Amino acid sequence: MISLPAALDARMQREAQLTFFEYMVLSVLSEQPDRTMQMSALAARTAASLSRLSHVVGRLEKRGLLARKRIPGSGRRTTATLTEAGYDVVVAAAPGHVAAVREYLIDDLGPQELAALRRIGAAVDAAIKRGQPDAGSAASPTGDGAVDGRSPTIHPASQPPADTLIVTPRGPAGQEPDQP
């Protein structure tokens, strides 16, 4: 579990000139109908501290991939909005990311192993949620469905939502198996 994020990060940097975390930030924003999210909610969805997220958002903002805007009123509330350039970057990076997840996690597993991975992922997710103070009110920290046989969060408008994109193992010679 430690080497998978590092491998995904290295490949994302090599192929899309983004860190895996930067990709996740852009991807989560791409899921929103208006491509905008409050920074605190974005931090929760990406399992990041506000400090880390703010630093990364600053880098992405300098590259023109997203824009920050202060929410009027009391408090220090800010939104992040994916720009058209950011959307284009996440759309271009998504197929490579899906390919990497398939290669590193899905393709070498059979149907029984994928079913076990789903069960393990659900058990781990439930244990994590039990340990969170606001388990009922917080969104899934990462929003990625990799542990349940789905591709990670990648669903720009040209793609279906990640939670509907099922990834199944390949059979012999790249053939899809009869059963997912």
C-alpha cells in the first residue's frame, strides 16, 4: 500500500507533469458541476491538511490550472475553481492514470481476488470512518474507487462519473473476462 501511491506519483509526473496529489485536486474539482469547491471540503476529499492543499493550490494557480476566490462574509473561506486549462490537463492525464491503476492493481487479479479486494477495501474504509469524529458528515477523503474495482476519480464531462466506471481484469491475450 505504500509503494502504489509512489508508483502512481512517479508515473503521473513522468507522463503528465503533475504530482499524484495535484492530479487528485484537479480531478476532484472536475467532478463538481461548476468545477468549484470550498477549500475545506477539497482538503477533506483529498485527505490533505488545509496548509498542504493551500500550497499545492498556489502552485496550480500559478500554472493557470485553477483559481481561488475568497467567499464574502466572516471567516477565512475560499473556493477553488478549475479553469478550462486545468480541465484540459485533467482530461489529458486521466487515461494514463486509469492505465497505471489497471497495470499496477487490477490487471493481474482474477475475479475472486478483485472480490476479496473489494471486501478488504470496504472493511478498511468502515474502520477509518469509525475512527473519524465526524464520520457521518464528511465526504470520502479521496473519492477514489480503486479498492472496489473502479478506476480512481477521473470523470471530466467527457467521461462517466468514476463511481460508474467499472474496471475489470483482462483475461488471456487482453480479452475481457466473461464475468466482471
